[in-house]
Amino acid sequence: MSLLTTLGLGLVLGLKHAFDSDHLIAVSSIVARERSPWRSLWIGLSWGLGHTLTLLVIGLLVLKLEFRIPPFVESSFECAVGVVLIGLGLTTLYDCWRRRIHVHPHVHGSAAHVHFHAHAESEAHSHVHPFQLEAKPFLVGMVHGLAGSAALMLLVLTAIPSPTRGLLYLAIFGCGSIVGMGMVSLLMGFFFSLATNRLHEMSQVLRLTVGSLSAAFGAWIVIDIGFVRGLFLG
């Protein structure tokens, strides 16, 4: 496989990697709290930077020192992703509770309806720093990089004989994941911003949905890896 083909494959797979379900859920849980699409973009880029850093560090260990990731450690990393998703989901739900999101019933004439309402929505002290590295998505990206590193290392070792070319592949793969997650986060940011500015009730429902989905999906990962696959059972 030529160098150009290798790098092209890494870029395409990196872009695709950003659309994995656990990645999308994790980033959406963070982006759901933002009202600026540009901050959302930087959240996605920060996730990709953390993800790429982990891949490059482990890739260097694998390709230069012939380090191997034991199956137990690989499963532990994957389980850690589930724990992170649970934490993100519960944090989002707690934030909704802190803002006291609740249902208001109303009756207009003979028609009754309900809508979501939130307090503590003041942005008087809100400041946007669009180019400041976001610590939370950066760390979440690093955890996802650990969880997905074993399969990527296997691909690199079996298909790319040169360590230098292998590291180039991982770097391009990481760039693809950075660009892909940045695009996804930007689109999410526009969507949540639109919902917040024009359809406030929808934005509250979306945040509750995203938080619940993140916590549920994370719990499913932990149960599947920890008990179904036997990580916690020895």
C-alpha cells in the first residue's frame, strides 16, 4: 500500500470514527449546554485533540517498543468510556434540575396544555472564549482514544510495516477525527442554539433527552462489558 493510499485511508477512517455512537453521545452531552455554535465547534476540536494525543502516545509505544495492550486492559478502557458517559449524562440531568426545569400546566379556554419551563437562565456573567482549550472534552477524547486504541494498533501493525508510516497514519487518522468531530459539534451547536433562541421548550426537552440517553448508553456499556463479557466476574 503506497504512502498516499495509507494517509488517505487514515483520513477517511478518522472522519468516520468521529461518527461512532459513543463519541456523538459524549460530545452532544457537553454541547447541549452551549448556546454558541463556535464554542460547540471548539468543544469538538478539543475532543479530537485529546483523542489524537492518546492515539499517538500509544502508537509510539506499540510501534517503537512493541508494546501490547492486554485484553483485560482493553476491556477496562472500554468500560471507562461507559463510566464517562454516565457521568456526562448525570451532569447534564443535574444541570437541568439545578435550573429547575419543570412542567407548567395551563388552560386556555377549553384547551389544556403543558410546557417545560426553567429558572436560573440568566447569562449576565457569561463570557465566551471560543479559542480556549476545553478541558472536559479534551479529557473525554483521551478516554475514547484509550478505548479505541487496541483495534487501531492491530490495523497499523498488520497493514503498515514501517513504524514511521504507522505514526503518520495515526496522525492523519487523528486529524480526520478532529475535523469530523468539529463538523459534528458545529452542526449540533447550530441546532441547540436555534432551539434555545426560538424554541426554548424544545431545548429543555433536548437537554433532558441527551442527558438520559448518555447515562443509559453508558450504563449499557458498563453492564455489557463488566457483567455480560465478564470483566467484573474474573
